[in-house]
Amino acid sequence: MIKKLLCLFPLFLLLSVVCSCSKTLVLSDLEKKFLQKNDSITVAIYPYYPPYQFVNERNKVDGIFIDYLKLIEKKTGYKFQTKRYDDWSKLLHDVKNNKAQCILEIQKSEERKSYLKFYPPLFKSPHVIVTRNEAIFGKDIESLNNKTIVLPEDYAITENLKRTYPHLNIVTNKDELTCLTNLNSGEYDAYIGPKALVNYYIRLKRLDNLKISPSIDLNYQPGLAINRSNTVLDGIISKTLSSITKEEKESILNSWYYSNVTPFYSTPKFWILVSLITLLSFIAIIVFNSYLKFKIKQKTEELIIAKDIAEESNRLKTNFINNIPQEIRTPMNGIIGLSEFLNEEDLSPKERQKYTQMIIGNSKELLSIIDNILEISQLQTRRFTLRLVEINLRDVFQTLVSNYKVKAEEKNIKLYIENNLTNSENLIFMDRPKLNKILNVIVDNAVKYTSNGSITISYTIKDDFLHIAIKDTGIGISEKNKDKIQESLASNLENTVGEYDGMGLGLTIAKKNADFIGGQITLLSEKDKGTTFTLKLPYNPVTKNKADKIVSQDKNLLKTEKHIILIAEDGETNFLFLKTILTKMNEYDFTIYRAKNGQEAVTICQENDNIDLVLMDIKMPIMNGYDATSYIKKMRPDLPVIAQTAYSIEEDVQKALDAGCDDFVSKPVDRKILKPMLNKYFPVFKNRNKTINSK
């Protein structure tokens, strides 16, 4: 028998789940129009029946049926009007005459069925007999013969008891609390009512002279009722209540219902409970096993979904990584091969200069590839911060052309710049790293897919936007591929990866950066005739006043003052490289100190008040550049500190700025970037002192 029960249990569980599924509430057009037209359907509330309805300490009506009404309103999307009654007889009179259309909590009786439509009760609560502690009667209703029973006036329990037990001596009072209070004081002998309500009032009002008998064969079964004349409302309420699931009802009841639990060991059916517990233990094991299998399956599905998401988010990175060997070997081949040529003794100065420029170009290309690898790997998770600084567009494009000059000359490509702005219009506020990234990607693609001809970079202002057009005379893009790129500006077709190697990923990076600075990239192209990429950006001009011009002129005045720079760098090669760059700047007169770690840099700045600027490496032994900068800035807040490091992603830039650095330059340090940066902190000098002090 037990085996049969265990076999049927999963089926029973499945049926329970199916039956408990929430039903969708579907109202007819007539019912919807009825609700829209009638915005004052009134629900009568009698808040003197805790915990079903009562007034809480905030003077708000609360309780089980109030939560029930809120659930009905949520399902219908309709807000009922509520009317509070202090007189139960008045409430029944108004509902009978349709002055209130609905009663929130009421129990069915024969008399009420003549004018009310009752719906299935929300719950069933057993009735109990309440007597005083010294009473020896009250085990059942028959024991109340010749006793005075007090009940609330016009309640269903009063009507039902009078009809079923006409011989009982029943008197009525206003409400339950009055009945129980009078019983507690000795005025009456007994009271019959819902167990939950009796428990609530005895605890709340401290009616310590009362006791509760075991439950009798009567129940309190309250539910919703409406006036029978409201036929359309009847359909709406019926559908709504049918859509309420068992779980939703139990959720409301469990938050309010209170009952006393009799210990199982005090009942005469102890052995039945033991047997039942044993059976339930077997069932619980099966349920637990099923639950574990379900959770394992659920977790497996979640892992599969997470895996799919991870694979999708890493698709761009994976495509790029697949091309890394070829991408890296190409510039490395040029660097190594051309470096070997430089060792040949019969090499002419012109050839040596040409090979040197080509090595520099290939090195920059390799550095760009490494930056792209880092950017792609963090594209999905990194948070960017917009950093607007003053830039000169003329310098930006001249630097851009200079970077691609050697590479373009190798392919017989002419690079042109068409500047349609005045000198003052060229000065704007812009996030330069992001702008450089976008322009480098587009120009790099233009050079890559143009065999010969020209690349023209033009820029102008239209409708308060900066329009930058990069036009090439290259192989162009087919209509099929162009539609794909225009749709997403993120990837090219998979079957063209070999021909347009790296183009999709580069444009993905460009589009991401354009989005962050409020820009937009558009494309025009024709197969075998060339391509034009247009970058549209918000135009934020820099307003220059006369004082700015005077300062600019003063910077060109010849001076003889010297300045001291501290280079915090643990690497010998990097220090020598920076020292050489600084000593070859003939416009300046620098004295150079060196610190080999962060602690040494802090000590030098502490002992030398005449240091004017610090070039701070970030990764150093003993103390890193972040901590060293923080200490230095606490001692000398006005001392300029420029971070110089191989960590060039934006999070590292922001971390350096947060530590107190005033500027940031990435390794390998470009003198074209370092020199304008120094101009911000030092005036120009005519004579250079070649004395270099190091520590």
C-alpha cells in the first residue's frame, strides 16, 4: 500500500502544481466599459472584526479582508470606493438598498440570500464556546441549556443558532468585543464565535477571566457578497475570484491568522500521528530527492545560459585573438628585419634614415595592436569616464598624419588635411584619447585598404556639430558588407575576415568610443571607388580672452631661469630615454634628479623644495607611484606630477589622477606629447644646462 501511495505521490504533486497555477483574468468589452463608466463602486467595510478587519494603531483599516480587496483591485486594475460603517445593521440596510454595492466580509444566511449574491468563502475558521474560567460547562452546545449566551446583533451566527437551536437563551449586543467584555465581567454565561477573533481579543484586551473550549461543529466562513441587482458586477467579481490561486489566498491568511496548537503528545491519537510522521518521512525523502534533481537541472540550465552569454560577450574578443599571431607578426617582421639591415656597413645615410622611420612606424603599429587587445578584453566590463580637455584640432590632425606618413608613403598614398576652421575654432574641449582612438581606427583602415591614391581628412562645423570626414580612394566596400557595417558599425561578414582583416573589431572600438563622447559614425562607400567615414561630434569651443593671448605671448619670451625635474624611474633604459628627451629640448634649461623607487622620490621632494616637476613612474619597487604621489601631494600640493607608465587603459589613467597626478603620459613616451605637456608648467628658455644630477 505504501509503495502505491509513493508511486502516486508525484502525480498528485503535479496535479497540485497544475491546479494552483494562476489563471489569467479576461474581462469582456461590456465588463471593461462597465468599470470605466462606474468609477464609484462602493465596498462596505465593518472594521470591528480583527484580525479580519480592524482599525490599526495608525488609525487605518487593516486586516485579512483588506489585503483580499487589494488583491482584487490589482487583478481588475480598478480602485473601489470604500465606506466605513460603525453600525452593522446600517451596513446591511445600505447594501440591501444598493447604496453600497458590495460587502467585503460577510457570512451566508438564509435571510441574506434573498438580496445578496454570495461568493465562495475566503477561509473557514472553527467556532468555539467561550466561558469564564470557573465554569464547568461549555463542552458542547447542548451543555449551554439554561445558560445565557451573548451574541452580536444581526450576525449570521446569531441567526443560524436561533434557527438551529430555538431552545437556547440568546441575547444580543452591539459587537464581539462588547459581548466578550460583558462575559468577562460576569454579566453573561457564554459566547460563541470564531476562534481566531476570540484569541485576538483575549490577548489584546487582556480578558484573563475567559477560557476557550475545543472547537464545535460550527464554522465561520466569511466571503465577499454583492447586491443581487448588479449582474455585470457579478460577472466581474466571479471571474476575479476564480483567478485568485490557492497560494495567493494562503499568503494573505498566513500573514494574519493565529491559532493555538495543541501538542500532539497530549492527544489520544498519538500512535496515529507517529505512523503518519513515518509515512511522511518516506514521502519527504522522495520529495527531497525530486527537489535536488530539479535544482540540479535548474542550475545546469542557468550555467548553460550563462555560458551562452559569456560566449556571446567574448565573441569580438575571440575573433580578435584569432588574428593576433598574424597581426603581431606583421609589424614584428618589419622591426626585426629592418633592424638587421641597420647593422650593414654599406648602408647609405638615406637608407638608414628610411629604415629607422619604418621601424618606428612598425613599432607604433605593434603598440596599437597591443592597446586594441587590452581594450577589447575590457570593452564589456569597463566603465568609462568622459574627460574633456582643451585641444587644438590642427595639432591632432597633424599628429595623426605624421603617425601614418611612413606607412602611407610605402603604398604611394598621399595624405591631405582640409581645415575649414579658423584658428580660434580649432580650439575645442574634447576627450582626446577617445578622439584619437576613433581617428586612428578609421585612418588605419583607410591606409590598409588603399593600394595607391590618396586619403583626405577634412573637418568643418555644421549646426553646432563638428563633422570630420575621412575619404580614401581604396577598394571600397560591397553593398552587402556595407549594409552590415551601417547596421551595427561593429563587425564585418565572417566570410570576408581574410580580406578585411581586423576592420570589424577596429570599428567596434571606434563606435564604442564615439558613443561615449556623444558622437556618431556614418559610412558612404562604393566598390572599387573608395570609402568615406564621417564622424559627427558635439562642438564645444574654447573661448579665449585677451589675458589668454598675453599669457601665450609671455610664454615665447626668452628667459634664463632654470628648472629642476625629478624622474622617478627604476628602469635604467627608461630613465636614459627620458633624460635624453629632456636634454635634447634646446628651448628648456633643466636640471635632472633621479629616484629609483617611490620612497626615494618622496625623500628627495621632502629634502629639496626647489624641485619644480616630477615625472612619476607608476610601477616601482618599495613604494609604487600612486602612493608616492599621494605623499608628495600632501607635502607640496602645488608641485606638478606627471604619471608615466605602460598602464594606458582608462581605469589606470583615472587611478593616477585620483592619486593626485596632474597629467598622464603613456610609455613609450612620445616627445611630441611630452613637450606640449611641459609647456603647461614651464616657460620656454633659450639656454640649456646639460648638468644632470641623479641620486
